[in-house]
Amino acid sequence: MRTPHVVAVMGVAGTGKTTIGPLLATRLGVPYAEGDDFHPRASIAKMSAGVPLEDADRWPWLDAIGAWAQGRAGLGGVVSCSALKRSYRDRLRATAPGLVFVHLAGDRTLIEDRMGHRRGHFMPTALLDSQFATLQPLQPDEAGVVVDVSGSPEEITDRAVRALAGLSDGHP
């Protein structure tokens, strides 16, 4: 029997992590955790003011997400987390070694348009450039898959499920 993956849905703001994460969790039959819920209030206030977070702001957030992911080891789960830098993903894997990443990736114009239409989110479109500047794509030695964000949420989720099914238990 195949052990369910613990998956971090990653990518820049506006790629659909909060939309695709729950859909993916439902398809995989595992719980979903919203990565933004792990942010300390001070970090949310910074981002809401248009101020990018520094690494020191991110460490407690990443540690909390990693602890959640490790608690789901062998059980499966999906959590959203931007995980833009390799060092962030390494930190997550230090706590949750079996964590697999689904990198939602797409055209900047499409992502900016989607961000412009969403309401009630603390991340302003003005920070999108800093997100793309920070992004370090998954490397071949990292367990994970890249999924294009064009199309409907259902189409994106279908691509993610197919890509995850192609990963071996000994990934990458």
C-alpha cells in the first residue's frame, strides 16, 4: 500500500495555493491546512502594509508549518506555503523529511490579473515583483512537481494529482 504524501502547495502570491490546496486535499482524501494561518500577527501586519517579510520573520512560520507536516507523516496532508527559496524548503524538510512540493507556476501577467480580482487577502499586488525576485524554482534533487496554473481550478488540481501520482515513494 502506498503511504499518502504530505504535500506543500507552493508558489508566488496569486498562483492559487489557497484555492488548489483544499481541492487537492479533497482529491487525496487528506486534511488541508492554510499556511497563512501559521503566520504571526506581526508578519501579516507587515505584508498588509506592503512590506516584504525578511527571513527572520519567516523562520517561526516555516517551523510551525514543518511541525504540522511532520505530524501528518504517514497519514497524508496538504498545506499551502509560498516556500519561495530553497533555504525555506530545506528548513521545512529538516522538520518534515518526507514533505513533497507542488509548485504552482505560471505567467506573471495571468497571476497579476488573478491577484487584482481577489478580495480580502492581505497580500497586495505591489509585492508580486518581490515574490518573483525571491522565487527559486524546485531543483532536480527536491521532491516535488511543477504544475501550470493556467485553466480552471479543477484542471490545475487534475494536473497536480497526475503529477503526484508519478512520484515514486523514494522521490524525487
